[in-house]
Amino acid sequence: MSNQNKILIKMRSQNKIMLPRRFKVIRPYLASLFYKECHRPPISEVMRWLTQPDKKRRASRYIQSCIEHQDFIEVHFVGFDNPFFYPRQASWIDLCQTIDEVFNPNNWHHFISKDTPISSTDVVIDCGAAEGLFSYYAARMASKVFAIEPIPMWHKGMEKTFGRLSNVEIIKAGVGHKNAIMRMTYEEICSHVSSRGSLEIPIRTLDSLFADNKIPVTFLKADIEGFEFQMLLGAENLIRQNRPKISMTMYHDTNHFVQAREFLLDLHSDYRFRLRGIAANGHPILMQAF
């Protein structure tokens, strides 16, 4: 058999439902029945989360074909003209998870909703772009996408993917509350700021990248492994100037949606909010401001 579609055929042959990790949400969900201050998603969403197919099967619904190259896997998605390039040394199961998050509107980790749509006039920031899949997805709708990612292993794949897309710009840095050089761990999509990290990474504020340059950002997405609030602190002027739609993860232990919500309401008192999902630690998966 040729390399063409080997991965896709393998994915579609796996029909098992993986239960243990997803069932960790049951405990915080039950706790939310007694502690009203806790976020609780609808029971229908919880049941869908618990009974969904495994990651590979969920991802296969959106993949048309895969071609293996020496350094990359070239992925063609249903309905998309341009190929997507993923490093061969990176975890395939992590990409499967991300595919479902990006393409499936019912996934709790899906950043776009009826309250936070992306239109043809939007200028999008993708903080924590990683392999670049959200930027790839958003570029089909947005006027401009800035894919911000500090980890070098992702850059070559993004350069191949976005070489054919004129409305995507890659920024090789992390984001935070101040311009600095910080250390990060090297854990593929789970890489995060840590004094014990092996990588030295430039960290920039969104204000210095965008507000100071009068770039009218209208959509802000962030999934940066617990550094989301620091990102907001470094985007105060950007948010004051543009009042962007915001869709950011809250499930990391270092985040709390109440703190983030209060910060945003101090900048724009008319922001409205939507929480999505529930994580094993009881935090919502996403907070959206609009």
C-alpha cells in the first residue's frame, strides 16, 4: 500500500470509545449541583462529552486524505483547498484532539460560537498557535490572522502551511504581561513558562505588538497553558482601544474565570460572557467575552 491515506485508513479502523479520562468531569459536575457558585454545563452537553467516540475517530470526520513526507504529514481537510503540514515527530493523537476542537462546534474547546463569530473583516490573534490549526481554520474567514507561537518545533510546519495563505503572519514569540526573555518547557502542545524549562523564549505583550502599532484587533484567541491572565494584563491598551471578541481557555489550574471577568469588565463594563464545558478541576474549559 502507498503512503497515501495510510494514516486515515488506520484512524477509521479504530472504533473504541475511550472513557477513563473524560469521566473525570463527573466529580466536579456533581459538586456543582451543591455549590451554586460553580459553573455547570447542561446535562445534555455532559452526556455528549462522556459518550463521544475516541479522538482518532472524531478527527477522521474532517480529514480527506493524508500524505507522509520525510519531515511532515500533509493533511487535506474536507472543504479546504490548501494542505496543512504537521511535523512527523509530533504526537499524532494530540493533533487528532486539536482537529476536533477546531472543527467541531459542539466541542467545549471550540473557540468560535454564535457570540464570538469570525467574519471577513476580523483581525484575529491566535495566542499559542502551536501547530497552527486554529490559524489555518480562521484564515478561511478572517481578513488577517496573526499566529503567535514561541516553540521552534512548530515554526517550519506553519511556514509550509501558511506559505500559500497571504493573510496569515507568524510571530515567533510568547505573550505575557511584560516584554522579557523567559524559560519554557519543551512538551509540544503542553509547553509552558517555567523556570525549569530548557528553552529561552522571547515574551512580548500584545500591547507592544498591536496596540502600539495601531493594529485594529477584533478577535483574540488564547490557549497558553495557564498564562492567559498574564496575557490579558499585557493587552490592556489593545482591549481598551478595540474591545475585541475574546475566546480563551480557563481549564488550567492557574486560571480563574472570575478574575479574568473582573479585569475585562473594568476595561469595558458592557462585556458579556459565556462559559463552556467543565474540566476535571472544576474550571470551565473556555471563557468567551463579547
